[in-house]
Amino acid sequence: MAKQFFGKPFMNWYRKLLRNSKYRWVVLFGTLVYLVSPIDISPDVFPVLGWIDDGLVATIAITEITQILLDRKRSLRQVDESITRAEATDIHETVIDVDSVAVL
């Protein structure tokens, strides 16, 4: 129950921030600062409880970064395959017609 109440909204919020390329590096830097900072939700001086929140944040960050990299790799592979298919069908020249207008 507590996991659904606290964990799911945090994961969704964190995931949206990481997927937004505008805030990605700020969020990753903030995550790194949170992990090395002694100021936590649960301080690291408590042996197990202090490590759990850091472990969860690190796990979520690594999972999302891996997913972003896999998505990027998948999209690059699709572009590469489409270029390969275009080359295989002997499309070497493309003509683009452009209407020109004189600007004075």
C-alpha cells in the first residue's frame, strides 16, 4: 500500500523529468548530488534504512537511463535500416522541385 502511495507517483514524476530532454541533465546532476549528500529522506547513519532510499533512487535512475539509451539505439537502428533499404533499391538520385520567388 505504501509503495503504491509513495513509490508509483515518484517514479512517474522522475521518469517524466528524465524523458524531457530539457531537464534531463539537471535531474541527473540532482540525483548524483542526492546520492552523495548526507542529507537524505532517510540519513545514511541508520545502517539499512539509510541505504534503502539511496538504492531505490539509484535503481530508478539507472533503469531510466538504460531505457532512454535502448530507445535511442532502437531509433538509430531503424534509421540505419531504412537507409540500407533505400541503397538496396538503387535510389541514388532524388530530384526536388522548388518554386522560386524573387525578393527585392
